[in-house]
Amino acid sequence: MTLSYFPGDVAPEVFRQRRESIRSLLNGGVMLLPSAPTLYRSRDTQHRYRPDNELYYSTGITEPGALALIGGNKDPHFVLFVADPNKSNELWTGPMIGAEIAKDRFGADECYMMSELPDLLPGLLERADCIHYRARVDDEFEFYVKHALEDARSKGARSGSGPRGVVDPGGILDELRVKKEDCEIECLRMAAQVTASGHRAGASIISPGVGEWTIEAMIEQAFRSSAKSTVAFPTIVGSGNNGCILHYTANDKIIGQDDLVLIDAGAEVGFYNGDVTRTYPVSGRFTPAQRDVYEVVLASLESAIHRVRPGEPITALHDAVTRVIVEGLIDLGVLRGSIDRLLEKKAYLPYYPHQTSHWLGLDVHDPGDYSSAGNARVLEPGMVFTIEPGLYFRPEITKGIAEHLSGIAIRIEDDVLVTEDGCEILSGGLPTSASEIEELVGVYR
């Protein structure tokens, strides 16, 4: 799939509206959002730059070396600092945006060069009641935050002004990011589609004797072949026992005739991420034991999808999955006893050790609470998350219990959007039934 257009070009008005939402919750405070640091692989070799998610969400800024200040009740409401021009750096990494262009492009009230920050930032901070800021290791801006607090402590008693605390900006931003806007949903929909294309490409070359790394390369080639798309996270291609390793990324084994291949991969489009898992039989046909396990996992996935609707607690999805998983483990002869008692004891944990869902967006594991004050979060239209049940029969836990299942690892993961009357499976273009999965395997072998 090659995109002829890019759906992630967010209008400046969207970022302005987001900042208005942030300002309405600051209550006289200010929010400081620095750009992500430039990361180095070694010496002067840089990793490809990716902007900070919070800064991008709030402003649209994708350049390194920037700092945004969003104010609450006091003007100016949006102040931007950008990197100073540097002809030497620009020779290697390209032109810098500059203050004049950045002010117009991002709708800042004021925009300055970073060299002006030491003179200007203290005055901006001293007018705030609170600073919303997340410190990083070796963060140069932490000095100014500490200095503002010290000044307020020494002078605030007389003047009644100055910040008296620092809080995590996630307290505001995480909640705003949980429910996705239309432009975000379009990016997530496209990311899921590109992810599905990568899966199809990878599955098409699965064959005995192929390296896990070759499948990884095929998947990621499909991702990079789409406009403004890249890899969301290290691709997992786990064959045989490697599929039992939840975050296996070595991808350095030759796959065998009777193996399963668990592929967990995601494309990023417009900084929004897909995250999809399928499990494929190398031979092109599941063995009876593999198919039995596969059908249990698929049934658990479907049971959770059927629960997705506005007003449903998100914990209901995990509850639905674990009930089907336990029923399946009983049918497979792995567990014995009553379903309710086994659920109470969480007897499924050795075989299903992770949660069923995570939020999905600018982060692969997007921010947002799953419960508050002991109550599960209720689903609302616009929420996007994964549903990813699995069963993993590591050889060391099947001895004397279910040795015929040893080494079988199956996970099925879809990306799901809550709609007004139910849900949309964003990754629905990639099949989940056992027979359709078999048809995808080894098309080009």
C-alpha cells in the first residue's frame, strides 16, 4: 500500500483548540514542554529524530531544540523558544526553522531564540501559581524551574506571587489524549492498514528454513514503502519457543517445519501507531494441538470485542478474555476445577501472564488511567486500544501437565476504536480465523 496523500497533516486550528483546553485546566499555572533530545547511536551518529509526543500534541512542533510554554490566566498564552541558527549544524542536518517562521507556523503569541531563554524564562515562570513540568535526566530547563520555586519561597510571602509547586503535565495531557479526535482516528486507521500490509508481506515468505530476520525485513520494508510511515516499535518475529518470550526481538533463528511464528508488529503513520499480532503456522496448516489452542485464543478475542461499547468498563474486556481462557485451559486438560474458583486464584497466569488491552495513539502504550478511586474506567466513543489475548506454553511449565502443547505460543491482537454504538476494528483488514491465517502463509514460497 502506497499513500498518495498524507492523512496526518493536522490543521493549526486543532493545535490551537488543544492549547485552549490545556489553558482552561491550568488554573493560573503554566506548562513547560521541551522537545525530545537528539539521541546518538555512537559518537556523532544520530538516530532518526522523533518529536516529543506531548509537545507535538499540544503545538505541532516536530523540530529538536525547542521549548513551549503554555500559560493559564496570564498573557502571553503561548511562548515558543526555538534553536538558534547554526550554519555548521545546518550543513549536516538541514535548515532550522527560526523564530519568525516558527511564530507564524505554530501560532505562538511570542517566539524567541533559545539563546534568549535565560533572560526571559524566569520572568515567565514567576507569574505562575504552579509549573506543570516533567523533568528528564540532564534536562537543562530543570534549573529554571528550581530557581522559580526558590524565588517564590523567599519572596512569595511578601508579594503573594510565584509558583509553589511542580506537577506532572500528564495530569492534564493524559486525560485529553485518551479520547481521539477525528484527525487522530484517521492516522490510527491508516497505521492499522499499513500494519496489516506489513503482516501480509511477512506471512507471504514464511517457510521452513527462512530466518526470522528475513521476515522482519519484509514486514518493515512494507512499512517504509508507504508515505510518511515508519516502524512503531521493534518488530517481534518469534518462531517456536521464541514465541513464548513476550517481547522477543532478537529475530535471529531459522524457523522450523512444525513451528508457529508469532509476529507482533506496528507501523507508525503521522506519529500515530498500529500494533497488531498474528500467529502463523510455518507449514501452512495448524497441527491439531496448535489449532485447538488457536481457537481458544480467538474465542477469547471475540468475547472481548463483543463487550466493546460506550458505558462498558474496560476491565470487562479482560474479564471476558480470562473466562474464555480458563474454560479453554480446562478443555485442553491443563487446568482442573470450577471456572469461578480458577479465575479467583488466577490459575491462568502461567499461560496468560499479561493484560488484555492498552491505550493506543501517539505512544504505542498511550497514556491514560485504566481506573480511578478503585473504579474501572468506562469506555467512551473515541477511545482506541488493543485487545490482545494469548496463550504461551513454555516448555518448563508443561512438564507432566500438557507436554503435547509444549512450545506453542499464540497471540492475536487487534486495534479497536470505540464508536457511538459499538466499535470499529481498525485492523479488521487482516483476518483472524485459522483457515484465513493459513491462506496467508508462504504465498511466495
